[in-house]
Amino acid sequence: MVFHYGRLTRNGGADPRTLTFAVLSLQTTGLDAEWGARLCEVAVVRMRGDGTVLDEYATLVNPGVPVGNTELHGITETWMTGVPGFEQIAGDLVSFLGDAVVVGYDLFTAERFLTAEFDALGIPLTNLPGLCLLSTCRTHLKHPDYRFDSLCRLMTGQWPAAEHHALEDARCLAAMLTALIATAPQPLGWEGPVSAALPMLACGGDIAPRPAVPRRAVDEDLDTLASRLPRMGNPPAPRVDGLANYRMALEKFTVDGVIPAEQVERLAMLACRAGLTQQTAREVHRELLARVPQRVGAAGAAAEPGGGGDRGSSSAPDWREVWRPRELTPQEYRAQFAESAAAPKDLVIDPPSTDSREELPGPKWNPKTILFVAVLVVLAAAWQYVVWTT
């Protein structure tokens, strides 16, 4: 298995505020890796348990198959121009996941996709420390709705800025983990491994980060666009041809520091093809402001590096009533979420086994179905007999 799962518990353990976490979010072309679905976007936010963000990484991934799930994540084939394949970003991804506890909303599902991708490359990736935030919230919080957006609203006081966008989802998960650790009625401890031996892979540094584009078209300023790109500690140089196209589009479409609503997705796509990060995008914006201030204005000139753009900040709500008096035991967890008729169908309690995979159930034949098929066969045979004898 890719992950060796641990847990946050109220029964002692290492102080999670001092640990490094790698918050992972994926977007995929389908719902099941065993049916051929592939990764099409990945993001990692490295942070300490006290909420300090250490680094960010995000890129689209060329899946090598037609991009599906578009209605969910908004990624189309048009976004895939010049995007690296998984074999080109595998080393970078492993380096961002290393020496940290990997956190995911439903980490068991993410594990299946990572397993498929690394297996296809023949790269053994095992025993990374892992924490499933969905299982953790169900263990410690009593809430009627454990969906990602509902938990984000509960724990951070905000709805996700752009759900089903890898980087924005990872940022939301990081804020949720911070709130969970900071507001626990009793101190939480980490029970599990904190590091693992990783394969030695070359880091290519090729990225194509996708800035989140609002579903509802609105005008945006330059700093908002830049804030939706990853803030990397060591940002790679932009692609020369993509950067030239991005600069030309900025000069053509940006007026008074604002991008018209109908051009926001185009600028975001060009930023992606140029391989821009927060830092490199802001450098381009400052150069443009200095060269053509009469066209662009000063709206983006005062933009300071860093920050969360339009995400804003708000203190976590008082959700002491949501915390369970004590955490659920594994037996209570299974009884409540796995054996109850009202349990969510997507719940996965235990990590999938590496030596056995559940086969898809075959079709169920009831007596009525069998009778119906038999009648059809008889009618078809009778019709053939009539045709041949006339």
C-alpha cells in the first residue's frame, strides 16, 4: 500500500502542531482507477500542524486518455496543451510528499489512483504516513453532513472558494486540519509513523498550474489571478513561449488592473501554459504595470507577495457542541458508519488490501428477468421460423 495509516487521537501521541503535513488533493478523469480513470490534476500544500504553510505545489497532469469528469472539475481537453504527463511530475510529487504525514479528504480513494499511476511506471511507493481527514472528522465530530464543502464551512467558517480544483481544495483541507488540531476539547496526538524511505527519482520541475476560475463569470484583478496559483518555495522558470503569449494577452485585455469576466478563463489558461506560479506571475504583472501604467493602472501595483487573494480569512466558528464527548472506537465507528443503513455509500473505513481486490459484482438475475428473456428468445425463434417458411 502507498500509505501506512495513522490517526489523531485524544489518548496521547506526538504533538501534531510540531509535525509536517503534506495535504494532498487530486482531480481525475473518472471515479475508479481500476476502470481506467487517470489523474488529471494534483496539488500538495506542505504545512505544520500549527497552520504555518511551508510550500505549495500544483499542476495539471496529462492523463493520456480523454478527459472525463469535466462537469465536476471543469478541466477540458483545451487545458491539456503542453501539460506534463505523470511520468514527468512523479519525482516532484514524491519530493513534496516526503518527510511528512500525507493528508487527504478521502485518502483511501486517492491511494488507489496513486497506486495505479506509480505501478504503471514500475515505481514502488509504499508506507508513506497517511491520515484520512474524512475518517478523522467522523471519529471526533458529530455532524449530520460530512461532505467536503459542509465540513469546510463548519470548521473554517467559509465555503470552498472553488470546489473540485486541486489547489483550492488542498488549501481548504489545510485550513480544516489546522482548525481541528487547534480547537479540540482535549489535545490531539499523532499516533503513527512520521516518515518513510522514498524511491530516488529525478525532479523535472515541469508544471502547469491551473488557476481556479469562478463558475459564475465576474471581473477579476491581477492579484486575485496570481493568488490562485501555487506559492512555491523554489518556483521553476516559466516557459518562454507561453510567457510571451501571456504577456501579450495581458496587454490586450487588462484595463485598470482588472481582467474582464469574458477573458478570465483565457488568461488563466495562458498562465497555466506558461507554467506560472504566484511569484513569477506577480513579477510579470509588476513589469507590465511599470511599462504601461496608463493602460493597466495601479490596481495590481500594490499587490504584495503571498497572501490568500480572495480567500479572505475568518476565525473558525465556535463548534464545541459538534465535538463528541470522546472519540469513537474502531468498533463504534464501524457500527455507526459501515453497518448502519443510513451510512454514506462512499465510506471506506479500512485501507484497500494490496493482495486482494474486490471484483465487481455481476448482474443480478431474478425470476421475472429470466422469464422475460425466455419469452423474447421464443418470440425471436418463432419469427425466424415464419420468415423461413414463407
